[in-house]
Amino acid sequence: MPQQASRTARIEARIAPDALRVVRRAAELQGRSISDFVVAAAQEVANRTIHEAQIIHLSIEDQRRFVELLLNPPVLAPALKRAKKAHARLIVSSR
């Protein structure tokens, strides 16, 4: 049986009575304490949020367009060429 991670930090939150009733009922349905339920729910949402922030979802058409642009990039506009040269000069001069 895996050991539970030791709890070393504490968080506090205020919650409206109606919300607490819902959380309490959900915790009871899962056979957990309110604290365990809230921590598990917070961790689940945190992991999902991080996952969603790290992954870009593209439609099939957008995937094709992305790969096409990677394989056959467009010709740089004159202003972008000048900016690229200016950037290169700045990098070299900062070394």
C-alpha cells in the first residue's frame, strides 16, 4: 500500500453556506472528509488547468497549415528582414 504524502502546508478559504452544503454532500458521497475532498478537487482542477495551458489543440486544417508553413515558410517581408538584421547586431554587440 503506497504511503500518503505527509501534509506540510495549510490553506484556508471562506465558503458560502450553500457552497459548503454542496461540498459536504459530495464529500459524503465519496466517503471522504471535506478536507480530503476539497484538496483532491483542487488538485484535479489544478492539474487540468496546467495541462490545458501546455497543450495547443488545432483543427485538422490548422495542423495542415502549420506543417505547410514549417516546411515551406513564406518569404520574409523587407521590414522583417531589417528587424532580423537589427536583432542579430544587438545580440552580437551584447556578447
